[in-house]
Amino acid sequence: MQLRHGRVRVVEASLVALVTLVHQSAAVAAQPADAPTVETDYAADLPRLPQVSAAAARDTLVVAPGFALELMAAEPLVASPVAIAWDEDGALFVAEMRGYSEDQGERIGRIRLLHDDDGDGRPDRATAYAEGLAWPTAVCCWDGGVFVADAPDILWLRDADGDGVADERRVVFTGFGTTNVQGLINSFAFGLDGRIYGSASSTGGTVRRVGPDGQAVGEPVKLAGRDFSFDPRMLDLRAETGGAQHGRSCDDAGHAYVCSNSNHAIRCMIEDRFLGRNAAFTPPSGQESIAMDGPQAEVFRLSPVEPWRVLRTRLRASGLVPGVVEGGGRPAGYFTSATGITIVRGDRCGDLAGMLVVGDVGSNLVHRKRIVRHGAGVRAERVDETSELVASRDTWFRPVQFANAPDGGLWIIDMQREVIEHPASLPPPIKKHIDLTSGRDSGRLWRLAAAPAERRSAPRLASATSDVLVALLSHPNGWHRDTAHRLLLTRRDMAAVPALRRVVLDERATSAPDAPTTDLGRQHAAFALASLGGLESDHVVACLASASPIVRSTGVRLVESLSLAGRLTAPLIERLVVLGADEPDVDVRFRLALVAGGLPSEPRHAVLSALLARDGADAWCRTAAFTSLSGDGATAIVREWLAAGPDGLGVSMRTVLPGLFAQIARRGDPAAWSTAVEAIAALAAAARELEDRLVAVELLADLDAAIAAGGGSLPDVDPRARGLGAEVFEAARQMARDRSLPPAARARAVRGMLLAAEGVQELVLLATADEPLAVVTAAIDTLGRSRNPPATDALVAGLATGSSQHAARWVEPLLRDRSRATRLLDAVADRTIDAALLDRQQANALWRFPDAAVRQRAAEVLGAPPPADRAPLVEAYRASLPMQGNAAAGKAIFTAQCSGCHRVEGVGRELAPNLVAMQSRGADAILLGVLDPNREVLPAFVAHTAVTNDGRVLTGIVAAQSETSVTLRAADGTDHLLPREDIDSLASTGRSLMPEGFERAVDPKGMADLLAYLMSAR
């Protein structure tokens, strides 16, 4: 748990006495003879929860109103199922991971084939298709066989002689990670572009293609933090945006969603291949967490907590084993094991269609969310307020994955295991009494559909004509569209091309006139046509002219393939330029921003300039357009926009310009810098109103900061820059001092104060005077951004003489490199600065500084860091638990101490774990998280420290990362986007971003008040 922290100060005598007494008592108290130890036999505390029979299992499941749940298959037909796929004739392949969790070496996994002999849609018998697998986790049909994930490999299996058993087996890729049984390759799916997509999960890997002779082919692909795709014919592995844990699914339009244990809803926004193409732009991660109620949102389980979880909580609370103490034996109530995220695409699912579902195997439930538009992205909104789509009273119900089925329903893959837990998280005193193989020969497949649960039989499509398959591209059921699309590509039947072209052109002359073309049908037909080599520019132009956003988006996406093939025509390019200016749908504009990078220079500039001017305030549209810029594109847009004068600069343009300046600076071309200076000078000369002058000040300050970040100097570039800098500085100084102006305007003017040497002292005067908060903080932040030595002296002087109210802002920039941190500690040592002005977060940053000399100096000046053993302190504060706390007083403590990282009832930042989720774990868990934040830290909240090539030091949690960048989110909520090429070192601290020492700000009574508030807050 992360909390904002109070000042380092002397603890009250009563608190010192309390903690000291507990330490002494712990040291001398005699232990009872029968006190439990790690050697105690806990068998009596670990009763087994029996499995519910398949016949009785439906009665343990509670389903949302309007839906029906049917058991479609159970043991002995299936055993430990984790993935399923139907072939074109309805045969169902099941990946059975019987070796979970520690039995990879036994190779007892298999692919089973379920047969529906009577055609009622329910499997009647099972046969073994392939055995001797280790950990099979994904299966996908292709060309009469299946691709199977069996880490570290992807296998190709096919039954060549028709006896139902795969007699052809070979490794096609190898190198996927196997270090975490719950982070293995998974979730194969056929994409619109004819590629097979999959999740490389948290273990990633360095993957190579394997040739028919068993030898490695080509260069390896590194998948750390990324997913992958491959063409099933060419076997060309490609990295894709992703890298979550278990689950990957696409909606009807091809947008991908992934999830991790503690982050249940993530959307992949920008494909990995686009992110690194503009060397002058450092992109953020291509994915975004989208759940409106947070990554670890509340869930409402019905099942009891397993006895082993209760015992583990007790052992952790006693200190006998390490780990998080789950309050009151209640480790549930929030996402801890999200898995199998899937977009529902079945036509028998009612209003569930289009929603996402995700399982929580630890809480024995299925959760759903509605997808709502949010700019160019989306947000996922809770549907069921205090319940779930499906929840079981049975702890053996393990919904690990889902599948959109031929019958129009959603199938739930229930692994049926007594224990789902990483073996390393089970303490030895518990693990020796648990059978981790229990349930390996059990499994259930459930069908969820809108009531009444009408079910269709699977069609027999292996012998369907191409015309029938083309017509099926418009079928209302997602499985039918995908399967028809796959078969057209498998057959490579060029006779289907005319029919596909008619659908793309929206001509109704098909062999099935009673099945009219739909927008989704045109989408599938266009992508299939591209895969077959029959797509022409006029087909794309026709899509772009459609009234349907999904068809226009399809046309935009297919521009990429024509561009790569060198087949763009003048009419198509002209249409794209018009689309850039007129397109009404933001998602289409977003896709256009991405593909514009493949256009010739002049139309690329026209499209990107129009899109940035319109959508630059949308972070994803801006990022997409920036990836497409190249050469002097940024300079050209700056010149064009600023030439229009102050009146022509809209809000989006002002949002975009700093990013354009950063690219101009990063290119390292002084001529481009001079062009930007000239454009700003012309704008400044035309400025008449206050707002126009402020814009000129900000723009020059942004350009100066961008060039300085790369080690350059704006005045050294062009004499005009020096003169313009002096002119703008004088205007900035006058506006910053003018108390008749609004504080917000004065704060904006402050940004230009570093454009002259005397600006440092001017900023110190503003920052230490009796000025509005906005002006003071702007002055301090501007000083902090400067890397010049006088700015360091000014920061130390300001901290010594300024208001303690702003101490945290003065200190933060002094922690950013070795020389400044040393200067700060020296000032504390000679009493120029009071140590009490450092808060716990800042003191911790010095104690944990990456440079050993700074760490040693911090220990000399600030004293030793808080002891690592927090157990005695936690015991002392347990006296807070039975106290009657004052929630109003606790809210004040939260606001002062915790809101920097937590958001509760609209107050604070969403930087740290969800306190609503902590609430469900009980007051005891919150107490432990506050006082011993490093007992066990969730991976998402482990602090990392980056040292840049120029010596800057930044600490925070890794909020996002891509192949080219890392985003660190600091304790104050600020995101620092760091190009990987600029990072000298990046290391995990192994600790929470929250330091120990909260007890120095809050005594036991205050803790009781805080707990009262947090346990009652909504």
C-alpha cells in the first residue's frame, strides 16, 4: 500500500515509550511451550473442500438475470481444460494442462478432440488427438491441423491419415519463457489480417523460428513485455503490443484487449510496429488500463475462503512466514487473479454481445464490463453493481478462459482445480498438506447465453463453396465470420476474389441474396481480399466513402498494405487528405494518424497537420500522429502553424507544439532549431493581447527546454534566439510581476524566466515572496527544470528561506542527481536547511539513492533509515484496531498524509493500490500496509530507480513501458517518459514506493481515526 507521507520529525515521547516497550517485550517474553512454529503440523487446520459433482455443479452457480448457463461437457470427457477451439466442422479441440502447476516434466498434458455425434451442439465423446505435452495452454485451427502452445514451443499438429490422432508433429517456434507456470504463452486467435495472434504473457522469451530440419531460422525476436503474431503460412514471428498475463481477445473491429492478475482490463491501442519508427519521438507504452473502477476493482464472490488461505493469513500475521496479512482471513473482494479476458461476439448472448468478460479464478466468478468510447480510446464500465455475471459457491469453479462458440453462446472453460495458486506463494508448512494435483482429471465446459438459451448445431463448412463462405462473412455470429474468413485464406481460392470484391464494393449480387452484406461482412471481405492479393486502391476508396465508421476504418487500415506494396494511387491519396480534414469519427482519425506514416511527404504533412490541429489534445491521437512524423515533418508543421499568427493557434495546437519542439530538438539539426526560433519570433512580433504574449513566452520556453534537455543551448544556435530570448524574458518578467493579472496567467509567464541569466534570481524572488500558490509553484518548478549550477544554489537557498508549505517542491529537484543530492545533504549537515523539511518519501530517496556515497552521507546526516524489522511496531499499533476511531479526523489525516498516492471519495491521486479493495481485506490489512509497506509488494507497485546518461535520478513505479521507452510514475503522480537509449541504468528497488516511518506522523489514536475513515469511505 502506498501513502503520502508527513514530515520527518521527532516522535512523541509516548509513542517512543510504546514502541520501545513492545521491542523489549518481544525480546524477553517467554514463549508458551505449545506456541506454534513453522515446524508445527497444521493438518487439522487444513480440511479439504470436496469437489461438487458435475450433476450438482449447476446448483452452485448464480447467474445474472436474463442469462442461462448449461453444462456442455465434464469429466471424463475433459480434464484440466485451459483453451478450446472448434474446427470448421464443429470438432472441438481442448488443450488439457494436466501438468499444472509443478509437473511440467511428467508431460501428461494433451490435446483432446470432443465429438458431437448427434448434432445437438453438445459433445458426446472424446478422443486423444495428441499426448505427451508438458504445459499446453493454447490451440488454434489452421489448414486441417492445429497450432498448439506448449512452452517453450509452439507446435504444429495434424492428423494426416484421418484416424483422429495427430501423426504430424513438429516445433515451429521455440524460446518462450517457462519460469512462471501462471505466466506462459496463451490465447491464440485468428486475426482480420490473416495472422495468428497470441499472448507471450509475463515470461516473454527470445523466440526463434524452427525449420523442418529442427534448426533455428532467422533472427530471434525478443518478446519481453510484448505479445506476438505470425503468418501461419510464412511463419514470420512479429512482436505485438501486449505482454500482459493470461488472456488476449479482439472485438469485431480488431481492437485487442489483454489482462493481468491485478489489472483486469487493458486495451492495446497502438501496434508495436508503429511505435519505434520515428527516431525523434519517444512513444509511451502502446496499451492503456481502461477499467473505470481501477485495475484491482471490487468483485463479489460467493464462495468461502479456502482453509489454506485462512491459515496462511494467520501464519503471516504471527510473523512465522513472510507475506501480506490478509485482513480477518478475507483475501478476497478485489481482482487478484484476473484471467481470460474476452470480448463477447456471439449472436445468442443478448446484450452481453460487445461487452468484455474476465474470470477471477481465485474468487470463482466471471465479471463483465461495458465498453464505452473515451476519445480515441475506450473505458470499461461496471455493469453489475453488487454482483457478478456468474459467481459460484464452489471453490473448485475455475473460469480460466472463454470462447465464442458456433452455437452463438459464450463457453466458459472451468479448469476444476482444488488449488489455483503459484507454488512459490505457499509456505512449506501449508504446501506439504496440499495436493496441487487435485482435480487434474476433472474439468467442465459451460455455455452461457441469453435466456431462453437457444442453441444451434455447428455447421459443416469443410465442404462449403467459396461463395457460401463469402456470404458467411456477414453472419451475425462472430465464430462464423472468423471461420469463413480463415477457410478462404487456407484454401487460397482465387475464384473467391470476384465475390469478395462485390462485397467490398457493396454490390448485392452474391450467391445468397437472402443474406445481405453487413458492415462487418465488408470488413472481413476487404481484409480477406488483401490477404489473397486481390485488393486494389479503388476498393479502399470505396470503403473510405462508406457511411459506416467500421468500414471507413477498414479502408484506412488497409492503406498500410497498399503502401508497403507500393500500390498507392493518386485518387486514394487525395481521398485520404480529404478524410484528414473532414472525417467525423475519432477512431477513424486515430487509425488515419497511424497509417499516414506510409504516405508520401506532402500528403503525409497535410494529413498529420490537420489531424493534430483537430485532435492534438487527445493523447492517443497525438501519439499516433507523432509516430508517423519523419524528417522535417515537425519543423514544417511548426512553421505552418505559427505563420498563421496568434489567432490561428487553437487549444489542440498549443497542446501539440511542445511535443513538436521536443522532436525538433532531438533531431539535433541547428537549422531546424533556427527555423523554429524564426517562427516564434514572427509570432511574438504579431502578439498584441496578453494571451498572445503568453503563448510566445511558453513556446520559446518549451523550445529552450527541449534543446537544453539534449545538452544544447538555444542562444548558441542563432543570434536571433539570444535577442528574442531577452525580449521574451523581459515580457515574461513584467507579466509575472504584475499582480493585477490573474495568478494563472502570471504562472504561465514564469515559464519564460530562464531565457536570460538573471532569470534565476527573479524566480527565487517570486518563489519566496508572498505570492499566490500558482505563481510560487510555477517559479519553483521552473527553477527545478534548469540544469545550471546557479539554479542548484537557488534551490538550496529557496528551501532554507522559503515557506515550509512549499518545502516538498523545493526538495524534489534536489534529489534528481548525485551533485544536487550531495549539496542538499551538506546543507542539512551545516544546518542551513532543517532536516524536518524533508518528508519521509524524500528521506527514503536519499537513504536508497543509487550512488553509494550519497547513501552513506544520508545515513550520517539524517541518521539510520527505519529498521527493516517492522513486526514489533505493527504489534504496538494493533492497539488501534479495537479503538473507536473518529472518521472525520481520519479523513483529515488521509488528506494530509495519504492523498498524494491514493484517491478516496474524489480526493487524491490514483497512484497506489485501490483502497476500496484494501477495505474488503479488513482494517488489519490496511494497518499492516501503512506500517510495513515492504512486507510483500505487488509487482505493479514495486519502485524502480532510473539513472539517465546525463546523471539524472528518477524513482517511481513502472507505469508503462515499450520497446523504446519506460514511463516512471513518481510519488507525486508525475509521469516521466524516458527513452531507453537515454537510460544508463534501471533497477528495481524491490520495495514499495512508500517508505517506512508512517508512525512518525501518526500515533495509535490517529491510526484508529484513519482506519475508521478508510473502512467507512465509499
